[in-house]
Amino acid sequence: MLFNQGVEKMRYIRACWMAVLAGGLSVAAAVQADTPPAPAAAGEAVVDMAPVLVTGAQPGPGLWRVTRGDHVLYILGTQSPLPAGMQWQADEVRQVLAEAGAVLDPPGVSFGADVGFLRGLALAPSALRAMRNPGGGKLQDVLPPELYARWSRLKTRYLGRDRGIEKKRPVIAAFQLYQAALRGHGLRGGLVRPVVAPVLEARGLKPVSTTLELTVDDPRQALAEFRAEPAMQEDLDCVARTLDLIEHGLPQVSRGANAWATGDVAALRAMPEAGNQTLACLTAWTGTGTARRRGFTDLDRQVRERWLEAALAALDGHPVSFAMLPIDSLLHDRGGYVSALQARGCQVHAPDEEYDGEESLPGPGNTAAAGV
């Protein structure tokens, strides 16, 4: 949920334009679009009311079942961040992975630069310069006074005397501040992939890429254009939404992290809608002239279609398959994944809903999975 929902969503802001052009990153496709929390007034103290985070072994949520005919695609609803002190008991996932004929990577976008290795190294300094504000400006010069005052208070709290961040573009600075705030509240990401990867490696099974691959044909020119672009209103919106979340939204982030860890899907479903700072921060670079001139628009639809193509192929080709999607997209159909599957003749069952088919997960004795 919230800023970087799902196993790959934290890469959204890392994929700001300069990093994209430097060599390509994968970013998740889920986008939030809800009513944001009210911003803090100038001088207002930040009040911590986050719940105590769970620790130790936790089951995580159950799996969604997508069925078409007698084939089933199991989907894990992923979430990031999660409690730093938890260990995920992923027995159910490991059981499905042991039988799956296809395992889908999360949906995403890969922005690559069509350059050779040596030329890529030459571009690296340009990419680093693109992380900074045009003309060497600092955040104090770019952000409105009230917004900068809020930024400065939180920056002091979570990043201390880091002066270098003051020269970075607002989107990048906001991302780094948010990451530091998560660490300060005992939250972290990266719990799912370390469970999935060893099982696939042991089976010699390569995951199916669902990434929408886009190429930057003119990385040097694109970097030059991006470096010259001043901060837009979208940049300021990204910072404001991120500060809103840090000041007021972290208790909900923590409650969502606890609910995922303990497998409380009903609690996740009942939580208030999240803020829309992910959309604001994504727009801060997709809305640039540099991006628009290269056709990088309507990416959420393109990413969804790419994932659906791979998911339906897995369903048609294998009795059992496995995929991962941000849990918010499953609970609230963000991005339209669930409705798109249903429109293509699939039945979708959440783990907290009754299912009138075969209840047991695939296992060594399951004849349907014997050919996998």
C-alpha cells in the first residue's frame, strides 16, 4: 500500500529520468490515486501513533486463485514496506513454487539505453549530474518556503546533516527521505524475492519476464534535455505528498505492514484508501518534455497488458503457475488486473473468500501437476 506497494514498487522513484537513462531499471506499474491526508501546518509537530510492529515468524497472506478451466494461477499479493523484525513463513508459497510450471515476475517497466558498455560508462557522469537541480540550485531555491520548512524539519530528523541531498532534484530527495523515514520506523522491503529466488534456482526454472521493455535511443541527448528542465509543479506535488505521508501516514503504513505479516486480508481490505503521492512522483518524470517526446506515456495500461499476456499464457500452458502483484491491486483492483482477468473468462478468488473448487494446494501427489 501507499508509497511503494508491492515487491518492486520501491523502484518507482529510483527510476527517475536520469537513472533510467544511465542503464535501465525495472519499476512496478501499480499507481495510487486516492484522497491524500491533510498536510501539516507550518510548525506543526509530527506525532507518532504507529502501532508496535510484529516480529518473529509470520505467515503472510494467503494466495489468490485465478482459474480457467482446470488450470490455476496462484497470485501472491505483495506489499512493501514490511516489519523489519519479521521472518516470513512462506510454506504455502514454497509448495506452489515446487509444482508451478511457470513463475511470473512482477509487472514493471524496463527503460534501457541502447549503448555499449564503454559508452555507458561515459554517460554515467551525465546521469549523476541529472540528479541535481539545473544550474546548481538547492532545494531551498526550488521549493516554496512553506514546503521547504516542512522538508527541512523532516530532513533534520531522518537524514541529519546530509548536505548533498539539498542539491538533488525534488523527486529524488523525497524518495531518499521516505526511505530513511521507513528505516526509522522499523520498516523495510525486500522480503519476497529472497524466498522465491532460491526455489526457482533449485528447480532450474527461469522466471517469466512480464516487463514492458522501452529503449532510449538517444541517451546523451535525453540526459542533456532532462538536465535543462526546471522543477515542475508535479515535482512539488511529489514532495508535498511524500511529506504528508511521513508526517501523517506512517501509522497506516505500519498497520498495513502488520496486517500483511499476520495474514489478515480482511484488515487490509477494510483499511482507508491510501494517499496518491506515488502517482504524483511518477508524473514528475513521465510528465517531463523529455519523456513525452519519446512516447513514454500511458505506461500503466501498457504494463497491465504486458502482464496479462504473460498470465494468460501461463494459465493456458500449465496446470499450475504462480505470479506476484501488489496486494492493493488485488484488494481494490487498482490498475484493473482483476477485472481484466475476469473479462477474459477467469474466475478470481481471494484467500478470505469461499472457494467451491478443490481446496488443497498442489502437492507432490497432485496428478494435475504431475506433468509440470
